[in-house]
Amino acid sequence: MLLVGSGGREHALAWKLAQSTALTELHCAPGNPGIARHGHCHPVRGEDAEGLLGLARELAVDLVVVGPEAPLVEGVGDALRKSGVAVFGPSRAAAAIEGSKSFAKDILRAAGVPAAPVLSVARPPCVIKADGLAAGKGVFVCRTQEELDAALPAAAALGQALVIEELLEGTEVSVFALCDGANTIALPSAQDFKRAYDGDEGPNTGGMGSYSPAPDIDVNELVDSIHRPVLAELARRDSPFVGILFAGLILTEDGPRVLEFNCRFGDPETQSLLPRLEGNFLDALAAAAAGDASGVELPAGDEPAVTLVLAAGDYPASGDSGSPISGIDAAEASGALVFHAGTALRDDRLVTNGGRILDVTALGATIAAARERAYDAAALISFAGARYRTDIAKEAAAVV
């Protein structure tokens, strides 16, 4: 099979897929040094549909799993399917649920699923969102006029249409469903931490950490009331969704509201979610890609997981490239999982190559135990300017 992508999410996917006894060969395009431990990496970009199709034919793969959102939104899945390649990942039309906030709003209205209300004028408190993809950096929460004054030019600089939403209060949660176009299988819930700094301060990022499961969440109930109506509406529009439908929700006093939809596994939620999954993951993805996941079961283990993102010192403003990385072997020896998100090999030396560099995940009997193991392991890793939030899952760990 062929896995498309090069980040921490894709390393977690490769790690999980490699555990399947049904897997004969794992290939990845373009991959990273961590993924290379599980399969063969090929220098083909994720958005290069022609290159991926040629690679899939050359390797005679029977399944392609697309990790990142950009190739899906650009229609890579369509190009592969038209040539007879099975793909886990939605079509371009269905992926628009992430590629366009306004399209997602239209789908939600038609499906009767509550979402954050759209405002006609930007006044604090509100949320400013870029309509299209922005690598997790296109959302600006504005509680004050000062924050709004700073957000508007920053959002405009992205060169996209803007969506203005009412700022809702409540607990945010990520809920995932594996979809075959008609059926949904609920996966464990997670919570991520988008802000750059402790205390949810600073700009939004692609994600600075996560844990799973989120407390007191009935994922089956949420998937029934949110994902399934959306899936039915997409199918009604001749855009059946095959892949992971990921809802970013906020649990308000008036019930759950959709903040956003994504067309793929979350990052870094996947790094907390996959270590908890039981059952045959590869078979589940293949069944969905074939159009019938009705018999699929992917139960979660009892142990929660906590993931920390080790980022470059100036992330999200900029990344880091070429700084040597040490301590990964020691972190893994402690029992943690270390997923590569932004790394490269230079002269056989592992170095930084991005904004989010590594993800450290640990399991434990409780969230507190998993959290302690993750932080102990992260402390063993070093590179110039390395930083991570110190409050990931702190509140959840304090709940007895």
C-alpha cells in the first residue's frame, strides 16, 4: 500500500499500518526519516497527482491512504480512483467540506446540524476565519477590539475570502468517524491544543498537543447527530464521503455546535488516537475505500494517551532547519512513542526541518499517568530552540 504525506500524523499512520499482518509492503510519498523505519519512502510530493499515480502503478499498490488535507482538496483522490486505484480519502467535491468554510456552512444548514452562527459584521467578541486551507493558522479569536484590529490584516494577508462567526463558549472536542460513503464508524474522541503557548495564549498553530479520550463524551451519540446527517447530505449531492470525517465541536450550554469540519485525520490528535485503537486498522481503511465498512469494528483500549508537540523556538512564525536532534532513542526506551513531524537526514544525522518537529506520545492507566510519562520522555529530547507547552492535558489529568 501507499501512504501519502510527510508529517507526524503520517508517521503515526505508518506505525499503525505496519502492525497489520495483512500488510506486505508499505510505501510512502514523500515520507520522513521516522516513516522510513516502517516502509519505503519515495520523493514524490503529496500534491503531485500524476507522480503519485505513476508510483502507484509502478508499485502495483492495492490501496492508497492520503494523510494531509491539501492533496485531498486538490483532487488527488479523484485522479487515482479514475485510474482504478482504491483510495482512502474523499473526492475533491467531498473534501470541500474542509477546503471551504462557506461550503461547509451550506452543508450544515442543509443537514440541519447546529454550527457557530455567521455574523455579517466583525465586532468583538467574534472569530475570523480564512475560507480555505491555512495549515491550522487561519483562525483568529477576537475577544477585544485590539485583537480584532490585529486579526483583520493578518487574515486578509492570507489572500482568501473571510468568514466571521460568533464566538461560542464551551469545551472543544475532536470527534472522528470512519466513512465508506454511507456508513460511519465512530472513533475515540480527543482534545487538541491549538494555541502556541501555555494557558491557551498566543496565535493559533497546527496543534501543540492532544489527549484521548476527551472526558464525558458519547462519541456514538455525536456521530449519530452530526456526522451522519452531513454524510447523507454529501451523498445527496452526489459527493459521497469516503475517509475520515473529522468534526471540531464546541460543547455549549445549548448543546454541541460544529466549529469546523476536516476531511482527514487530525494532527496531532491522530498521534493520541491510533495507539489506543484495537482491531485491524488496515482492513478497516481498505473496507471503507472499497465502499462497505458496515462490519468494521475499531474499539479503543482502556488506557488514555497524551501527545506533546516539540516545536521550533519561533513556531508558528517560522520553523527551524538543520539543527541536530538528540535523545529520541532515550525517549523511546522510556516507553514513549516518538513520531517525526518535521525532520530530515543530513549526512546521516537527524536534524530539524519544519515548525513542529516531533510528537511524543505516552499511554498510561490514567490521563495523569500518561501525561507524566509523555513529559518525562520529552525532557530527554533536545535540539536548538526546542519548546513545548507545559500544560497539555493538565486540567483533564486533575479530574479524578
